[in-house]
Amino acid sequence: MTTSPTISFIGAGNMASAIIGGMLDSGIQAASIWASAPDDEHLETLRKRFGVSVTSDNRYCAQQGDVVILAVKPQIMADVCRDIAPLVQNTRPLVVSIAAGLGADTLDQWLGGGLPLIRVMPNTPSLVGKGAAGLYANAAVSDEQKATTETIFNSVGKAVWLESEDQLHAVTALSGSGPAYFFLMLEALEAAATEAGVAPGNARELAIQTMAGAAEMAARSDQDPAQLKRNVMSPGGTTERAIQCFEDGGLRPLVKDAFAAALKRSREMASELAGKNPG
């Protein structure tokens, strides 16, 4: 792979657009980026917005890339992979999949076998540059290719490498589904404050800023969440009373059960999708 690899996106939806935007902001040149999608109008919008090269031909797009990022829905991935397989078998790019649930072995088989392949589980805050992504590489991926992929996904947040592919299911339950968990807390806090007489707009603004501030404090601190929590609490004070209510109400086991439910469903979906192997 060259020091400035060409990166081709097969699929140009919201996540692909977010990654492209992050890459450009991080200094990657638009001339190094290709994108394909079936909608010419959408591609033209993408070209005007980012200055990248576009095409409606997946095979031509794949042929351009030192890195080919598969950013299509899992349900159509088999057909897309089968279509570009002859080309990638000839050009031997690094293949990166951001599709949930589809295993590296399954993808590699659909692509003809023997390719360096990385699976990535990004999340929706990537759309605002605050994403969290888990990365897993098969044995054919080089250190240089790992570094390239890490650079790409660090451009829209934080990327961490996983020791095993199975851990991607846990990442799905943690950071993949996780934004919705925090939105639920935000929704509940906003409703409680509104019922207590705070104007709805003020309740939302204060709740959002409180959540953002807490996240930033956690990111900047060397202390663990338990200590950060204790730092906010005063003996016999309001925070202590509220935290005790959460504890008595079973928040910890509830979060554990919710995480387990998401983890189980991720594994179920992987089995369902793998069953669609075209052979």
C-alpha cells in the first residue's frame, strides 16, 4: 500500500458521508477518495459537498481503491461482495466492513477468499465527529493497513482494537446501541424537570449540557466513574439521595440485563445474516 492510499467507499449513506467528512477534516485529500451509490443525484450532492470522485458502478469504484470500505446494508452485502469479488481478487485491496453482524470469514468467502479484512463497529455519534468504533483485523492485515484504518476512524471519534472478533458483539451492545441508552436518560431527566416546573426548553438545554459536561469530565479525568460520582456527592446531600434511589431501584442490574439483551440480539442477527450466504 502506498503512503497515501486511495480509499473507495462502496455505499455512500450517512455513515460513509460522516467518515468522508472526518477524513477531509483530518487532512486526507479529496483526490484520494472515491464513492459509489446507485443514486446519481445523491452522488452529485456528495461530489459537490466534498469534492470526491463518484460513480454508480461499484466494480469501477472498488477497482480504484487501495482500501475498499463496504458501507452498504447487511441485507445486500452478499450481492455487493459477489459483484466486486473478481476485481478485488485481482487488485488485493484492504477491505473494511462497517456492516454489523457479518463475520470476517463470511465476508472473505463472499469476496473470493484470502483478502486482508477489517471489521469495524462504528456508532451514530460519528455523524458529529464524536464516534466510538471497535476494530477487528484478520490475520492477513498488515501493521500499515491497521494504522491506515485507525487513522480513518479516529477522524470521526475514537477507534480501539479488539482482541477477538466475538468482542464486536459486546461493542455493538456498548457503543453501537449505547447512544440510545443515554438518550433515554436524557428524555427521563427532561420530563422530570418539566414536571417540576422548569420550562421544557430550559429542561432540555440543561439536561443536554449536564450530560455533555459529565462525559467531558470523564474523558479528561484519570479517576474512574465511581470516584467521579463520589466527587459530586456530599454526605446527606441531594446527589447522595438521588443515587441511593437509583441503587434501590435496581439500576445496575437493569443496565446489565439491557446490555445482555443487546448482546444476545447481536449474536442472533449475525447467525441470521450468515445464513444468507449465496454459496
